[in-house]
Amino acid sequence: MIIEMDHWPKDKRSMTIKWRFRELQARQNISNLQISKTLRISTTTVSSWRQSDDLPRLSGERLDQICRILKCSIHDLIYED
């Protein structure tokens, strides 16, 4: 099913899901290298996550793994803007 944006309420069209990855990573003092090794991904990927406040497209499982590494809940990590 395709939903056209014109049918969404105007206040929901510009809603963006953000995340506090950079802030939580700094708070836990965890390096990009540590995260990349734990998740078995490149440091470039972790670096790109750190540079953006917009939530990247990630699976629920990956978000859960990130929360465990950062010792936070999903509610601590993501929010709507």
C-alpha cells in the first residue's frame, strides 16, 4: 500500500525521527572503534552515525544492540522532532 503525503495530517508531514547517538556515546566514553568491533561494522559507518542527528535506517535488532552498548533505553536514544 502506498500512502501519499498529501493525505497525512500537516503536522506529521515534517516530523523527523532524531537520535542522541553522539551524546550517549560521549557520555559512555565509548570510541567508534569499540562500537564497530562490537557490532562488526566499519568505523566509517559509526562515524556517519555520529555526524548525524537524524536516525538512520536501522533494524530493531540493531537499535537494541546500540542501546545495550550505550547502556540506554530506546526512549533515551530516539525522539521525534
